[in-house]
Amino acid sequence: MSTSSVSKGCFVFKPSAKKKKTLSLEDHFIHGCEGTENSEMRFKLCQDLWDTIKTDTEVLQDELNRNILDSLLDFTRKCSSTRQHSDWASQMRASEIPTAALVLGVNVPDHDMTFQGLSELLQQSVTPHVASVQAKECGALKHLMKRVLERLMGAVVTVDDEEEEEEVEQTSAQLHNSVHCSLSTLCDWYNTKSKKSYTGTPGKKRSSPVKDDPQQPPLVIIFKDLEAFNPRVLQDFILICSRYIERLPLMFIFGIATSPSTIQHMLPHSVSSLLCIELFQSLSCTQHLATVIDKFILTTHFPFKLNGKVMQVMISIFLYHDFSVRNFIKGVQLALLEHFHSQPLSVLCCKNKEALLNVMQLGHQDLERIRQLPSFKRYIEKQEPQEQVNLSTDDAHIKEVCQRLIKDLHKYHKNYYPILRCLHTLTSSLPRYPLGKQIRELHLICLEKNVWENEEYQSAMRLLKMLAKDELITLLQKCVEILQLAKSKNMTSALVQLEDVLAKFKQLDVVAAEPPPSVEDCITSPVKNLQKKTDLFQLQKALLEMNESRRSKKLSPFEILRNEAIEFIDGLVKSHLSPPESQTLNEVCYYTSSATVRRHLNATPRTSIQTALNSPYYYLQNDRLKTEDGTVSNAAPDICIVYKLHLECGRLINLFDWLEAYATVVSAAEGNNPDFDNFGKVDDVKHARFIRAVSELEFLGFIKSTRQKTDHVARITWGGC
């Protein structure tokens, strides 16, 4: 395309190339997934479950934070209404700023959702003037002031160029004078906004603080991460705000991750005395996790399940890394996406009726995948020879069998979770918690193997047979309430039997039971004999009689009924708490790749960096970098070459020798003849490239400078990838 013109000019030509087609989310899912014949249906099922989890998570988050958010709203309303009445001065000094200390715990990634919900509620029901600030954007006082004013006023606030960083280190009075104009601007804006002037009539002296009215909502400032703020900046900001508390209805909310004593550690008494602090404690993250597991894992509403190893990895990451429930839910979503992407039979991971319809739509290749499932192979081995032949050859027959097996799998889950809750109710209060204090611990035990084969389970059963009457009746009544919520024929039958057992316990109070023989009466005679005769034969005979009397002691009606109740619970456990791996077709619902979850959620940056430096082809996908014996190509980036050379050195590395080795490798990459005199010579360009690569290695933490030898560096890490 050309243009001829006498005069000079600028010509614009629209590109004639077609626009690049952007891939949709569905295209990304389908690309590279296993079993593309039903990938669209799997994508729809995955997206529906994903949306459901997201919606239910937000609802659950609101429910869990409702109490503390309601308390904070009441606090802000109380402080606002207090200013409107004459008892403002009696409630707090005029210079005190109402402050809510919100202790949220160390699960910092979850705090954003809490503060977002708090801001929305405050803006809806208390005040439209809410500003949230974080420490990373408020390194200096002027930055903090700028962020607060911009978010309260909704306008751009400029900072004078003459203000220098050293102003932050000045005294509080000087700081007050330097930023007085900024807060005065906020006062003028607030007066205009609320249509009320604080200056009063000209010539009259202000005698008392101005009271708020409904047209004067408070100005709420939220400090999301109090511990991360510069203490000096925070102190100066509070001192300045205290000078304006009579003209501005300011209110602070401190987000605290560790302990309320953080306020005393960061603020001296002269500053903390300017705050009227009230403490608010949020729900602990472990309780939050227990609720999430109860709503999303231990339920039949979600057909997608996690096996024991995946659950253990996710819970370990929660307990030993971040305590973040939000990240735990992201892990569940990751497992959900991986399951539907990598398992073609996940098309059956849906509600019962929908799964039965999808079975009839399976193709021959999908049916072959079913025949290759380990659980289905075990099922075939248990059948008669003719049935084995039919299942291996007849596609129509295997579809009918799969429908029945899918029904059995859904029935298994309907029976599993109520009995799991009943067993947890009975054992969670036992001494030393033999089966765990949290239901997730019991669930992990049940996922691994038969729980009744554990020694801890036998210990729990023995302890249950020692419970008092009132304790046992209370626990059994809780089990009745659990079974009443279950929707299963087996659970209905178990409910009737358990109610009969409770009725028998109540009849014990009415029917007079025969008192058991006293132990003292049984052993009186042997004891008297012991006092009369002391030879060895008589002593052995007396002890045997005492032992037999204890063994032959008659059980009371309560003890008989207690043993009957525990045996009934034991029978339910053995019938319905078998591991999911024992169920046929469990692979369509259970995600088992714990290594994938660990790799994505529990990142190992050092391993990734070493992999990139050792095998740059893994990331760059350049054919010139591909090697077979694990060596690094001489065409690799400089840092990869320098890294590989430093692996051949000891603790101290001579920089000059290192540079010469690098120059030799780079010269070979440039195609120079080794016989030339200039081969391997160090020029300015190679020297600069080497220095940059060494600096990058130092930044990554592989080497450091040392004082032992001036022309050497010390190696920090050992070993390769």
C-alpha cells in the first residue's frame, strides 16, 4: 500500500487483516480435555456447580459475619445518635474518636470479603461516607490523608509539590499546621454536603460542640490492616483528626489480625487516650472452616466429592499455611475444574435423575472407560460367569447396570452423612477424643478405611458403654434429631428403632428394676476366709472366688439397655460408613489427584526457579534449548548459563574464572571457531551481560558477596532441581 503526494503528510491506513478470534471460556475448557465427545455437557455441569458454590459461599459468608456486622452497625448508630443528644460530653470527651477494634484473626486473605460487606452495609443503612485504606498505599502521612479525602469526597485531591518527605518526621503541631488546609477542605465539603454550617453566626463565639442531626451522618474510616501501618503515620493522623472531632463526626474501624494489644503497642498513651475503643471479635477461622465443610463437603446437595488424600492436603494447607477459608473454597473449585476436565465419566457427576439420563447417552468409548474403572472391575469379578460376559460385551446391558449402580451410589451418600454425624455426636465429647474433636477428622478416618477396624473406634465404644444415663439419653436424642432430617428409607427405619430405645430408657424411671447384688456381699465370704487362713492354697482359692463373683455379677436393666443402644449404633456404622472406594463407580464423583492440588495450591517457588534455570525449554518452548542429558544449551539465556556454571563450583566462586567460563560458552553459542585467537575473549558486551546475570542470581538468593576474598562470591544454595 503506497501513497504519492507532492506535499509531506501523515496518512492512516486501517489494517486489512482479520481480527483475531478470542477463545471463550468453554473453548479453553474443551481444548486439550480428555474425551471431547461429551466435553460440552461436562463444561455445563462444571459451570453450574461452580456458580452454585460461588453463590452459596457468599450467602454463607454473610450468615457467618452477620452477628459481628450487626454489632458494628449498632455501634456506629449508637455513636452517631449519642452525638445528637446532650449527653455527648458525658459519654466521651469531645476530643475522643469512636473506634471499633475488629479482631478478625490471621486469615488475612478472608478479610477483604468481610470489609467489603461491612462497607456496603454501612453505606446502605448508616452513612454514605465510608473510606477504606490499606497500609501499602499509605506509606506517608500525606498519602494517608490523600486517600481518605479522595474516598470520602469522591474527588481528586492534589498534594503540594513543596511538601517533602521529611515533613513526616516533624512534630505533631507542625504536621497539624501543614495539613490543616486539607482537613478544612473536608470540613467545608461536609458542611455543604449536610447543608449545615459549623461556623455559626459571624461575631458569635462557639460555645459547645455542634450536635449531629439525621442529615449529618458520620465519616467512617476503615483501616483494613492495622499492624502493617507505620505507627508514626497513624499517630499523627489520629492527633490531627482529634482536633477536628467537634466539627466532623469521625469514626474509626481498626482491622486487627493478631491481638487487641496491638493498639497499645503501636500507639502511646497520649494518642490512644484520644480514642474511645470498643472491641469486636469475629468468628474463628477454624469454626468458619467447620461450617464450610458441613455445607459443601458433608452434604448430598453437591454430587462432586473429594477423596481422603485431597481432603488431607487441603486441610493441611489451611492449618499450616494461611488459615484462609477463601483459599480452601478456591481449592475445592480447582479440584472441581480438574475433575470435569480430566475425567470423561464426570458427565455422570450430577443429580440422580440427570445422571440416569446421561447414562443412556454414553457412547461405546465411554462404556469402555467404565469397564476399565478399578471399582467396576471388582464388581465384575464378583458376578456370575455369564453376567461377566454380558457386562464385558453388551453395551445395552451395561447401561442398565450402571443406572442401578448410580442409584446405589446416591443412596450410599444419603446414608453415609447422617450416620457420620451421629457417630461424631456420640464420640466428640469423649475423653481424649479418640475419633477426633472435629467432624472433619472423623470423616478423614472413614475415607481411608473401615472405621470400625481402628483401635480408636473400639476405645470409643468402650467409653460409650460407661456413660451415665442422662448423658447417653441426651446424645441419643441428638442422633434422633439428625436422623429426622435424613431423607432415606434406611434412615427412617433406623430412626424408628432409635426412638424405641429411647422409649425404653424412659420406662426405666417408671418400672422398678431389681437392684443388683452388692459387690460387698459377693466378696464378704472370701475376705473373711482370707482373715482366717493364710496358706498359699487357701489364698489362691479365695482370690479365684472373688474373681468369679465379679464376673457373675448381674447387669442392671439400664446397663443391658445401654449395651443394646451402643450395639445398635455399632451396627449402623458397619452398615453405612464403609469407605467410598468400596462403592462401584465412585470414580465418577470423587476427585483423587492430590498431587495436582498440592502443586497448584502449595507453591514451591525455589523448585520452580531451579527448574527454569536448569531446563529453560520447559518454560520458553524454544527448540534450540531442548537437551536430552539434562545439560543447558549454550543458546540459553545468560542467567541459565551462569547458574549452570556456578553449580560446578564450591562454596566460594572466583568471579574472574566464572567470567572466563561464561565467555567461552557464549563464544561457542555465537558460532565462533575455537581455533581463533579471539575465541573466549571477554569484551565489554560479554562483561556487562555476565554482571547482569550474576546480579540476578544474587537477587534470587543463590549467591552473596563475601569479605573473605574480594574477588569471590559465596554460594548459598546447594544441589540442582
